[in-house]
Amino acid sequence: MDLVIFSIALIVVGAVCIYKLHELETIFDDNARYLGFGSLAVGMLLLVLGITGVCGACVQGTKSCLIMHLILLALLIIGEAIGIGMLLYYSADDDLEKEISTTVQDAFKTYGGNETSSAAITDGIDMFQEILHCCGQHTYKDWGNSSVAFTWVVSLNYASYLPDSCCKTLETGCGKKLALINTDEAAIKEKFYVQGCEEEIHDYVDKWSGVVTGILIAIAVLQVVCFLFGVCLSCFKKD
């Protein structure tokens, strides 16, 4: 039952990503498409896997259903093995860091725009700054640099202020209560996060890629055990 619930959750995530694909592509490029359709496909596979597993193990006269479950489980294990290998490869690849840097740079330039896609980027950056306790691409001073935060500085004319998501105590308008110009740096550090987000994102990815890899390996090992158990069960089960 847990597998079925998890598969439905993945299907919902995939459907939402596909529905918001245009907005997500402005932030994550083609990776948004992979995330959406990948989550949908894996969710549907897990849903069928869960249903065939329950039917094959609990219902009489369904050995063929159990065999189908084992085939799908084998495909899932192979897919997970490929995914683990790719995760290990890309987590150690310098190209991933370059891609993250490019994505972060493009996002900060667009922050604060009025377009629908820009609104998604704005919400994304605000989320990262609040969660990771960071501000700006490299430092909080980036919010006064038009080459980094173009829309914020040029279009919105907010070069002297920070977004509210940079505030240590978040409240509406807190980013404009203290002007960056002629303000003591110690006072700024007291009220705002000053560490750049790009470095924090790199550290976050490095940290959690190892955790995710370990979890996937543990799940794959458990599924191999389930596969072997299913093979034994199918040998004794009759249609």
C-alpha cells in the first residue's frame, strides 16, 4: 500500500511539473522536462508494480500476475542501478557545477520581473535564500550590481535594497528598511544573510547527492531481496 501511495505522489508531482513546464524550463532548462516526464513514468511503473505484486502474492490463480511483477521489478532495479551510476558520475563532474552556476546566474538576472516565468524564478530564489540562509549569487552586494541582478537594479531601481528573503527575520518590506549605501556592514550582517547562494547550493548538492545515493542503494538492495523472494514464491505458486 505504501508503494501505491508513493507512486500516486510521483504521478501527481510529474503532472504538476508538466503543467508548469514552461515556467520550470526558464529555471531548469531541459531538466524540467526530464523531471516531469520522468516522475510521471516512474510513478506509473511503481503503481503497476504495486498492484501486480499484491495480486500475485495474495490472490489465488495469479501466477502470471506475479511473473509480470517480477519482470517490472527487475526493470526497476536495472533502472535504479543506471540512475545510481549516473548520479555518482555527475556528482563528481565539473560540468554539473558549471551548469548550476549558469542557472543561478540567469535566475538572478531575471529576479523581480513581471512575466509569468519571471515570477516562478523570483519565488524560486526567495525559497533558496530563505532555506539556505543566503543572499545574492556570490554575496549580498550582488543586489546592487546590475551585471548580476539586472532586473532588480535597472528595471525596479532597487539597487540600494535587498529582497525580503534576505532578512534573518522575515517580514514584508524588511529588505527596504535598511539602505545598503552608507550603512555600516556590521549592521547589515546583523539583519541580513550575507553569504552568496551559489556556494550554498553547491554545498547542498554535494551533501545531499551522497545521501540520496546511499538511500537509492539501500532501496535497490531491498528490492533485490524482494525479487529473490518473489522468484521463490512463483516456483511454488500455481495458476
